[in-house]
Amino acid sequence: MTIEEREELRLFVGKNADYYIAKWEELGDSGKVSWNWAAFMFGLLWFAYRKMYPHAFGFMMFSLLLQYIQVVMKTHPVVIGISNILISVAIGMFGNYLYYQYAKKKIKEIKENVQDEKLRTVEIVRNGGTSLSTAIAIGLMYLIASSIIDYGLQEDKGENFRKQEGINPWSS
């Protein structure tokens, strides 16, 4: 990694740039595995927070599809838990690599499209960095979609309620 590339990445990453640059230098050109606790713990939210929107929406669609399949197939909760852990481990292992590739791609696009050096710097900073509000919004979108899948696929929603006898809302 050249000094110029390191500085562009530092501008792009913003907060915690030293952490990511150190991880990326450890990766070298051929490595892909490097642990990231934030990516492991927060997955979708981490992608959104780091403004990796294609990754965030791709992961959200994958997660919702997997949830749909698991609900339809009435998958055992232990299997669901194990699959969620495995997915989190994969994101934790490859998150730094994915972020590095994403940052390099965005910087390359900016450098190709913006000729003025000052504007280029502004665009690198604007396209990179973090966005807590976007992470929260995408997290809420996921929660709503996930709830719709869970509720929408429940069998006998009304039947179970109607079969409950002796419920008197006025009794104490």
C-alpha cells in the first residue's frame, strides 16, 4: 500500500481509520481473513454504518429470504441459531476484506470521475465515513420486514385466539 493509497483510505474510512488500515496491511494482497468484532456482532448494522449499502441491502435480502425459508420449513430453533452464528462468523472473518475492496472501488470511481484534487478529497470523505442514522433506518426496515414474514406466515392466526375460551377482559 502506497502512502497516497493509505491517505485516501484514511480519508474514506474516517473514524477508526488506523484500525482498518492496520488490518488491511495485515491482509496484504492475497489475504482475505481478518477478524472484525463489530462486523461479527452487528452484521447488517455494521454494513450500513460503514456506508456499504450494496452489502447491507444484499445481506438484508439474504437474511429475509433465509428467514422465510426457515419459517416455511418450520426449521428447529437450534438449527436457526447455528445458521445465524455461522453467518455472523463469516461476516466477522471477511468483513475487513469486504470493506477494503469496497473502499478501494469507491475511491477508484471517484478518482476517475472527479479531476479537481480538492473536490476529489471532498468526495472521498463524503462517500466514506460512517452513518449512524442510516444504520438505524436500515435496522428498523429489517425489523419491520422480519416481523411481517414471521407474522404473515403464522398458521391459524385467528383460530388459536378464537379457541381460547374463558378469556374475560373485564375480570381481574
